[in-house]
Amino acid sequence: MAMDAISVIRTKRDRGELSDEQIDWVIDAYTRGRSPTSRCRRSRWRSCSTA
């Protein structure tokens, strides 16, 4: 199973259940600052765009 944001989002969008490995990947990516959301929070949303 692929471990990237797109596959995780697709799984949830399609009402699928995340595996333990996917959940671990999401938590690890977030805490290491590898997710867009964590980067936005760290920069206080200045460099993030919703457009």
C-alpha cells in the first residue's frame, strides 16, 4: 500500500478505512513537518494559500 497524502485522502474520500501503517505515516509526516498543514501552522499561515 502506498504511503502518501493522496492515497490517504482517496481512501478516506471513498469511505475506506486507513490501515495502521497509513495512520502511523500520517502522524509521522505531520510531526516531522512533511504535511502541508503542519508547514502552514509553523509559518502561521503566511505562506499558505487556499486559492
